[in-house]
Amino acid sequence: MAASRSTWNSVTSSSSQPNEQDADGLEAAVDQAIAVCGGDMRSTIRALIVANEFLESEVSELIKAISHAYVRGRFHTYSS
């Protein structure tokens, strides 16, 4: 999974113009995801949807924690 993250990070780099290396990295990540699911496209899509829902849940929990800490005075912005 760490390899997928690094591939994704290279694909979502700061440049707005996709380059050949980014496209190759994305294709490699797609191939890896399909291979992990035994070549079954439906299983691959299902796994990606489940992973996305998990990450959305994690982001939501982090936002709540940061908001709660901010209200309690435990989190300060740089301007404070």
C-alpha cells in the first residue's frame, strides 16, 4: 500500500501539466490495484470505494478533533 501512496503522491504533484512519468505511475498503480484483486475489475472498484469511504471517515474525524481542540484553546493558528 505504501507504494501506491508514493505513486499517488507523484501523480498529484504540484505541476498542473501531466507528464509521461506521472501517467506511467498512475498506470502502474492501476495495474497494481487490479493485480491485488486477482484481476477482477468489480473487486478492484469495490476495494477502492471502501478505501475512499475509510479515508473520508478519517478526514471527518480529524476535522472534528481539530475543531474541538481549537474551541478548547489547544490548537492555535500561526496568526494567533
